[in-house]
Amino acid sequence: MANQLPILNDEQLRRLARIIWIQEVEAINNIKFTSEPELAKYLRDSKAAYDTVVGILDAGGALEDKFKDDETRAPIAHDIFSYIVYAANMALQTVQNYTLRMNYVDKISKHATEIINALDELDPNNLTNVRRMADEAVQYRNAMLEFTRKHQSIASRNFSKWLKETGVKFEDLVQRYQVKLGLNGQFENLEDAEKILVYNEIINASGRGNVIVNSLSTFAGYAGIAVILFTAGMMVWDIFSSEHILQTATHDAIVTVASVGGASLEKLWELPCRLSWLVRRHLLYSCWRLEYLVALLELLSLGHLLAS
């Protein structure tokens, strides 16, 4: 459907993550910082976010490969990797804010580590735990898939327009659907699972349909709940704040740029400290301009995906 996000695969997500990293570094280098340490912190954070995305994709792929011949754990590993891929799609394609995306990716990474370790430690002969783990992996996979499928819709844009015209505040919107579910007290004092249900009710009312496809009762672990809560909250905020389809900062980059190559940036990180800040900054900026030219020359696959 035209309203759905294109679901990028492992390799495409790696390319997109690198494109976003390049864009962020270019933006950071165009900001006037008061000191070199401040600039360095932003550059380190951007690199760390990129490394985290690559790391969870590596871990998910390695997990699937590790258990490919294990009849019991192979399907669970596949569902976990699918969940990671869908979550990475949401983080990279829908979150424009630099800080929010770093936070989101960090939550996904913590949950991925938790469930990967759980599968590593799973006794394949304990059928009760195998079934529980399989059900949990499927639920997370399906929930994140529904988020990607229903991130955008014409009906929700009409709902957003109605909210703006009626002057409903975000807090009032959340309170209205909290009361509808019979949940008392302040929203911030609700359990995380209850907050997710409130957000899901708003998403459903907007015309996007339910995104939490099953009961949350088997969603074990704080890390997983944190990812779902964050994702649902972002979608509700998008519904509230926009009358039209969210055009992410990465969309044009996907259409224009297919991939980025080279290790020139990593070498620049290791330049001796005796180089002046301005010299190193100039070299870094020039490197990114070169990376853009390389990327523009390799532009096909992701652009074709969005155009289809």
C-alpha cells in the first residue's frame, strides 16, 4: 500500500544507517560549538548510534545463522531477527529527532540483547519455556510489523486535522482515551502496559487500526515493554502533531543515495591530537563531502524500492 513504510532488509538498513550518520556529521559540522570537546561529544554520539544499529543487525543475523540447523530454536531466532529488522526500520525511517532516535535505538539494543541471551540459554527440551519464548518472539515481531505497516494512513491524517481544528491538547487527548478504558489517575502513574493500551486506543481511533495485535500479558521483560511504549508514543505524537504524512529527514536521502563506502572517516577519528581543532574539523567536513559524491555515484537500490 502507498501509505506504508517500505520495509527495508538488513543490507538496505545498513546503508540507510550510514547515510543518516553522514547527514548528522555534516549537520554537526555546520553548528558553531563553543569548544572542541562539545563538538567531539556530538560526533561520538552520532557514531555510537550508527554502531548500535549495525551491532543489533549483526547480532540478529548471527543468532539466525547460529540456530539455522536447530529445529526447535531456528524459528524463534528468525522471529527475533525479524523483530530487530522491523524495529530498525521504525527507528531509521520515522524518527527525525537526533536525540530521540539515539534513545530509541538504545532501547531496541537493550531488548535485542535480552532476548538473544534468553534464546542462547533456552533449554530446547523444556517445552514450556520453548513455547513461551516462541510466543513472545512472535508477539514482538507482529507488534513491530503492525507499527511499520500502520505508521501512515489517510484516515489518520483526517483525524489529525480534526484534532487541530477542535483545539484538543495532547494531554486532553490521552486523558480522554485513558478514561474510556476505565484507567484512573494520572497517565504518568499508569503501568507501562496500561500506557501502551491507551496509546493503542488512540491509534485505533485515528483510523490506523490496532497495532497491539495480542494481549500484552506475555510480553516479559522491561526492555521489551520500553520499546513498544516508545514506539506507540511516537506514533500517537505523530497523529496529534501532523495533518499530513510525515516526511522523514531520511526519505529524500533514500531516494537520492543508495550506499556509502570507504573507511576514511574512521581514520580521521584517529588523527593525532596535535592537529588543531579547526584543521581536523576541516578535514572531517571535506571527508563527508567526498562520501556524498561516492554515494551519489552508487545510487540505485533503495531509491528504486521507494519508487515502487
